[in-house]
Amino acid sequence: MKRRQPVRRLIPQIRAVQVRRPRVRRTAPRLRSVQLAAAIALAIFGLGIVSVAATPIFDAHMIEIRGATFTSDAAIRKIVGIDGSPNIFRFRSDHAAQELVRLPAVASAHVEVRLPGTIVVELRERLPKIEWVIGDTRYVADENGYLFGEIDSAGNPVPSDTGPLPTLDPNAIPTDTPSDTATPAPRTSLAKTPRPTATPRPTASPRKGAKSSPSASQGGSVEPTQTPTPLPPVAASLIPSLLPAPTDDPAATAGPGHLTLPVVFDRRASDAGLGLGSTVDPLALDVGYRLANLTPADVGSAAVGLAVVLDDQHGFTVAPVPMRWVAQFGFYTPTLRKVTVIPGQVRDLRSLLAKQGENGCAWVSLVADISEDRVIICLPR
């Protein structure tokens, strides 16, 4: 028998065997003609996009503005850049919307492009809740006291050219009217923010000799106290200066979009510098909204309207239009003299006018209401 060789002796022979593989030639070229044509077409398409973006055919020449009442078209056009005919393919609608929201009256904005060359701007402006008059300027404020627009003496909105504010917070679009019990929350803004001032203390109780009577809330009738001596610093010559200055424009007529809002004439020195983008003090806003919403019937007056004035010397005063008397409601604080005393003051004034008539008193003081026995001071004519 033939003896088998060990496997380990066959390994060198196996390693020596070389396997030759035949070369395979490529039957297709490295870049087919279809691929080359696709690359050329892609390049042409890219050049076409560049040329279309550079051509003036697709420049924006028209703008549609919707919802702008307190914002002028000029301010909107400047932000959008429509006067420079921007190319619609390079126009940043999101950036334009962010800039529009920084305008005083704009709560939200939407900007879109429509071919071939139109930019559509849709604004949602803030809701006016009260007219706050400073000097000769009639501002409108939202429920947080934010001054965002102006109106004329007939209540017609005046479009503003004011540009974007640097620190405008576009949050909290107002929807509700301030309630009778809640104090509006302050709104932060660095635009013309007034310097903090000390809160005035309520006027002291009347001097000795003033006759007091139980308050209406305690079930008794309110008896006015007549004093022959005027209460300093009140004087007959000073009373007319407390009423609003006649700044109405005789040529102003109410248009279809005119506003009828409660009005407060603010004559405090600390608020003289307020303007668009500023915020009214929340406590003053709350008191002003309550008093400005009073009607002549609420206080028992036959006048056509009531004027509410806020100044540094007397606080809040209410007077009929035309003027016959002035009622001093005074100052209010968050703790010592809260706004909750206002309903009692209104009842006391109504009781006084019912007894004395509107020609019985030239000056009515309703500030002695922090004591248990409220009194009314009536300065006769």
C-alpha cells in the first residue's frame, strides 16, 4: 500500500500553487453620457436661479397692509424696505415680522410674499382701553397702561411714524377690560419710563369744628359740612385750573373709526415725560379707569359728562362738564387708602348733590374716608 503523506508536508505545495484570475475589462465608460447631461443641466439650472434672483423682474414693487390703525404706512414701508424694491427671493419675511412687532401699537405681525412682486403685511394691534391725556397729547393705553397710540380730540386714531422700540415686550395681547377689583399688572418698558416718586399721603382729616356724619355704608345719611373759611390751598381762582384745558380742535369731526373711551387728564409732573412706549403707574391706571367710567347719573348730576383730572396737589378730582363743582377724591395707596373706598365716595357725592344741588358747593372734599366716620367738606360758592 501507498503511504499517505502527512498534511503538514503538503502545506508548502499548497502555498506554491498560484491562482490566476482573468482580467475583467469595463464595458461602460467611467462617466456615461446621461450623467454628463445631468451635470450640465444642474449647472444651467443653478445659473438660472442666480440670474432670476438678480433680475429686476422679481423685485417687490407693491405692498398690501392690513390691520394698521395706529401705525402709519410709512413706518411699515421703512421696515419692509419696499421703497428699495427688494428681490422677493432674498426677502426675509420672518425678520420683517419681528421688526414690526417692535412698533408701539403692534401686538403681532405676519408677512408673506406673493408672486410676482407683492409683499403682504397683516398686523394685529393692541386694544385701547382708556384715553390718557398728557399735556395736549391724547394717548390710548391698553389694559396694562401701555401707551401705544394717539387719537385726536374727536377720537379718530392718529397713525404714528414712530419706529421700532428697543425693548418692547410683544407678549400679552389684551383682551379683557380691567375688573372692578383687580389691579392691572405693570408692563415693563425702557422707553421714557418715568422716575419713581414717593406716593402722596392722603389728605388729613378736616380740622376741628367740622361736623361729621355717619357714612352711607353704615346706614346713616351723609350730612355735608359747610365751612365759611376756604380750605387751604383751595381757592376759588384755583378751581377752574383743575379742569381740562380746552384743547379740542373745532375742525375735528368723528370719523367712522373714532373711539369713545373713558378719559383721564394726567397733570402730574412725574408723568409729563411719558410718551409712546411708556407705561402708566398701575395704581393710577386702576383708579383712573374706575372714575373715568362714572356717568353723571352715577353721582346724581345733570351734566352731559364728567372730567377726571389727576395732579400732584389734589390727586384725583371729578367735575361735571360744563363745570359747576369739583369733587376731590384724593390720593390712593396700595395699603393705607385702597381703591375699595371709591364706591363709598361716589355714594357720598350723590347724597350731597341730592341735598345741596349742583350749585350748592363749589368744592367738595371726599378725602376724609380713612376714619370710621367719613365726612364731606362742602365749600360753598
